[in-house]
Amino acid sequence: MKISIEKKYPNVIAFLLFENGISLLNFDNLPNEKEFFYSDKEGFFKENLFKKSILCGSQCIIKPNGETVVRNGEYRIDNMAEHLKPKNWAILFPTEE
């Protein structure tokens, strides 16, 4: 089942990262131009964002202003995108008044 977030969040681009050594089959047949598959060959993301070794995977949201949310464990990408709703994001990053 393909889970897409582009209709609900048109300004979001999803990058799917795989650890070095994981084969990416059918790499030439990407689902669409807003989903990108990469191998973290140099370990940059593992060292800087996904520091815990999680068997079920991890996800993160990075906003242009640097605010970052990392979630470890099995979780659907459309559920992760719910954090982008302003009321949900404000819980994680309250604004100073």
C-alpha cells in the first residue's frame, strides 16, 4: 500500500534513507518526483539524527528554520506528517510571548 502525504501537505518532500549496505531494488522506478530514496553511505544521518539503533526504523521532520522532530520505531509517514499541523507543532515548539 502506498502512503502519500502530498495531497494533504503539498509543500512537503519525503526522503527515504537507507543505511549503507541495504540494497535498493527498483531504484529507477521511483513512485513520483516528490519521493526520493537515498542510501546513507557516509552515515551522516545515522551519526547526526538517528543516533539510536532502531530495528523498525526512524523518521524525522526538519523545518527550514532548523526545528527538528525525530521519532523512533514503526510509524506511518502520514501519521508523522500530522506533527506538521500548527496546533501539534506548537506543542513541540511553543512560541515565546
